[in-house]
Amino acid sequence: MTQFYYLAAKTPLETGFFSQPSGYSRKGHPLRSGIDAAGIDLEEAENVSMHLRLPYQIIVHAEEGSFAMHKAKPDAYDLKCLHMLYQYIHSVMKNSFSVEWFTAWADEEDLELSAKRELTLDEFTSPLQLILKDRELLRIVQKKCYEKTRPSPGGFFRNIKALSSSKTRSSMFLSRCPYRNQAREK
């Protein structure tokens, strides 16, 4: 069986081979031997898994290396593949709010996830964060869109109740409340 890796985004993804050769031949061609041959090869895919919700999807192949899923410590080839993917994701995030990075064995893409993580772009600081377990989904977003919306039990509402017991404090509080002023304008 084959382990597949997928990347999805809200904007179209560039395909092809990505690597950074350390040298060039006399004719200006990139050297592709040893560590220079390591990189990532990206090809288009469609609807590969129910877990990927973003519309533009690609299959990511590690060339001359791997994404170190089954290794205790990635070697130099694996690190180069992970670094190229890390750079690629950062370039995609300039035009996309989020990306999804997912792996699964062939024909197991729709089985239940083994793990799910979410990182903001600020938290995404190392290529090693791209090492996944089988059927793991990593979502990288620009910023998290949700905040804690419920106040602690009784905290906020208890304070309003105390303020409303005094007419002067209540009117002072309500005049400063931005939501009350917005309601008046409507």
C-alpha cells in the first residue's frame, strides 16, 4: 500500500516539481544529484477525502526523501522535503486564508481521522510541524476566527445586575456600551 499526502486550499495551487539546488552546471542547469535531487512534486487531485473541505486539492510526493512519518528522526533528505513544503505553504498562505495538510494510506482517505490539529500562521514556525501520523489532518489558518464568547458563570451578568441597581451607575454603564449605541442607530 502507498501512503498519500494531500494539500488543499481556497485558492488554486501551483503544481510541478519544487526544489532548491545548491549548484548549477556550466550550462546553467540545476544540479539534481544527492541532496539536490530531494524536493516535492505536486499534482492536481479532486475530492480525495471527505476530510478535506477546501476546493483546490493536490497530491504531494516527496522526491528522494519522505515526510518522516515513520521515522524517529528525519534525515537530511526528509528535512529538505519538509522545508520545501514549509516554504510552499507559506507562499500559498499569502493568497489563501487557510490550507489543509492530510495523509492516509491508499483507499483509507475517508476513514475516521486519527488526529486533527490547527495552527495559526504565527504558530507555524517549523517544517517539523508538518510531520503527520496516519490519517491526521493539520489545518493552518491566518488567524483563528473564534474567541471565547461566553463569560464566566455569573461574572459579566452579575456585574451588570449590580450596576443596574444604582440608576446613576446603570445609565453611565449603558451610555458607554457600544452595543447599546449601535442598537439605537438602527
